[in-house]
Amino acid sequence: MVLSMAVTLISEGSEIDRIQDALALPNETEAIIAVGDIVYSQSGGWTEAERVFVLVENVEREVNNGGFDQFFDNSSGDNAHESHQALLTMGAANTPRRCSRKR
């Protein structure tokens, strides 16, 4: 899911060469981390695609590490509503509903 968002970043012209290099990495996890590093290192405001990438990557990172409890217990959960919308933007079917849980 997050990897497909990185491809969207390329189409929006954000750090095109660096993101393409990151996506060429053989390991998907390393590619996602590399794209994240590129997005996080930018000064100034993020594009909508970059913001969606960050929100979805935060959900995936937290949920993969400790489940939805970890997502809601950590600072990423502070953005649950925005994460819900980002996941809908990505076309995720089930995860957005889980992110809309009341704290």
C-alpha cells in the first residue's frame, strides 16, 4: 500500500530522481524507508501525496510493530482521523474503519 503511494509521489514531481532510486531498491521495506527518509528530509510543506504517504506509513509502521493498540497509544494515533482519510485516499478497504475507532 505505501509503496504504491511512493509511485504517486513520482507522478507529482516531488524529488523524482531520488524517489525513483529508492523504489529501485530490491527490498520493499528498504524502499519504503528510503522514500520516507526523502519525504521527511524536505523543508517546507508537503504535497498532498507526501502527506498521505506519511500518514499511511505511520499506520503501517505502528500496526506492524504492535497492532492497532500501539497505533492509538503512540503519537501516530493523534492523527487517527487524518490517517483514516489518507487510507481512504489510498483505496484501502478495511484499515480505515479500524483507524476511526474512538480513543
